[in-house]
Amino acid sequence: MQPPDPAQAAADLVRELTRHGLTGIYTAAADRFAVISVTAELTVWTNGRQVWCTHQGQRLTWPAADMYAAAAAIAALARFGNS
């Protein structure tokens, strides 16, 4: 079994977020974690297995294996924060 790749998970998430119309996303990756700055108010992390963020004091988590669902939820959070 191949170890999780945070950089690839971040790239997959950015690709899906772009499909939801979000742009201007910044990422940085290291061996164990990647960080994805979606908006000024929304930062997402991944270890290649899970994707997570904290929104209104609540930690939200999605499996990296379902990046489509994660991106849909994160895009909704990004739009919520900008309304």
C-alpha cells in the first residue's frame, strides 16, 4: 500500500475547488501535511488521508478518498464566509 501523499491530495482538492468556481487558492506541502488557503477566512489541511478545517469553532473532516464531496462542502463554506 502506498503511503498518503499530502501534496497530491492538496492538488486534487484545488482541482475540484476550481471546478466549483473558486480561484486564487494557495497551497504548500511538506512530507506529512499540506495546507490549502482557500480564502482569507478559510484554511484547509490534509495529511493525504483526511481533509479538515475549522469553521465557526467546529472541526470539519472529510476523507481524502472522496475529494469531490470534500470540495463541494469546502466551496459552500467559502461562499458562506464571503456572503
